[in-house]
Amino acid sequence: MTDVREAILARLVEVVATVPNLIAVQRNNTDWPDILPAALVLDGDEEVSTGNDGSRPSNRPMLVEMTPEIEIVEQSDAIGSDLTTFRRDLMKLVLADATLNTLTGSNGKISYLGCVTAFGWKEKNFGALQMRFSFKYPLKPDDL
Amino acid sequence: MSLDYAALLYDPVYGEIGVPCEFAAGELEASITVIDDTRPKQLPAGPYVDVRGMGPGAFARIPELVANGIARADWQDAVLTFNGKDWVVRSYELRGSPNGEDQGEVRFLLKALE
């Protein structure tokens, strides 16, 4: 059994955990306590990119695109520059990770799609950075 | 004849649940009474994620501030020490009073002192 989607997501959590200065990394925990700075990896939507055009057989390999989201949350007196640093480190680690690039295969790719920010106040200035990546990879139903 | 809300409402309440607070702003230092208004807070960190925590705050009576020589211009960035913690006023909101806003309360919005 080879589930590339799960392998990518599991590896993505491992990669995010190597971002300097993060003290917690969770996957799909949407109700996070006050343990900061932290990163939350959310499993992404998946769409068929090519190979789903109606030709047979129905279990033929296809190319799919998954878009997981990574939320980095922190509170500090320099929240803007702190989030910028996290963004820079995370982008470099994800795009250059050898395992992730191997998982996407020769026909796939990893793309950075952009980021969204949100701010507020807790005990300090609170900020959240949502980074989105696209992982295009081959899906082979017979291998699942 | 209007009711004296300070005497009938604020003073008894502060007498029961108020705590001592040291107010410092530059050379100005004063001992006042505040109500600890630290509240649980939940902030959205994205479309699907919320982060929990707390938002520190404190109520004070404006007449007491004035009596201690604390003007409105002194509020921003003042350091408040109460219940064993130090906080900085990052903003504030006037709460008003039927006797006029200067006879009412102010809610200090606080942040942790570095």
C-alpha cells in the first residue's frame, strides 16, 4: 500500500517541526491552547489535475493536487517580523525538502501559493500566518 | 435629583471585588483600586483554527484616578501592577456613567510587561 497523500502530510508535519523556535506542531487540531509559537498543519483539499477525462480504465493513474494549509501562531512585541521569519524558514524547508520532492515524483511538483495574516491581542500582540502550498503528485488507485 | 452612581454602585462594588494597584507613568506613581478584568479570549488564526488564551484588562474609577493626579494623557503606556503581575496599558475604553463619563469607569486594555 502506498498512499502518497498521507506520506506527504506526515512528512510535512516533520518538516514544519524543524522550523527554528517553534515549540509545538500539531496536525488538524483546530482548537489550540495558549502554547505559542506553534504551527498547525491542516490536511488539504485534493483535486484531480489530469487523467480524469473519462477514458478507461477507471483505476488508471492520475495526477492530483493537494493544498494543505499551515497556520503559524505567535504572540510577541515584534509579531510582524517574527511571522516574517517563520514564513521565510518554512518556505525554504518545504520547497527544498528532498523527501517531499521525491514523494511528488517526476511529474509532480511543490508550489508555494501564498499566505494570509490575521492579528489581535492576547497578553501580547497576537498574529497568525496561514501559508498554503500545493503538492501535485501521481495517484495510483491500485497502489492504495 | 439624579442618583449618585459612584456612591451607590461603583464604590460598593470596588470595595468588595477591587484589588490594590500601583499605577506608574513616568514620574507619576499612585496607589489605586482596580477590578481585575482578565478574560478568556479566543482568536481566529485562520478560517478553520482558533487559538485560546486570555485577554488582560482592568477597570478603574475615573474620579479616583483624577483624585490621584492621573490625567487621561497619563493612561496610555502606564504600568499597572496588581494581583502580582505587571501590565502595560496598550489601549482603553471609557465606560460612561449616567452622571457623565468623567464620573464613570475606564477599562484599561493591557499587555504583558516585557
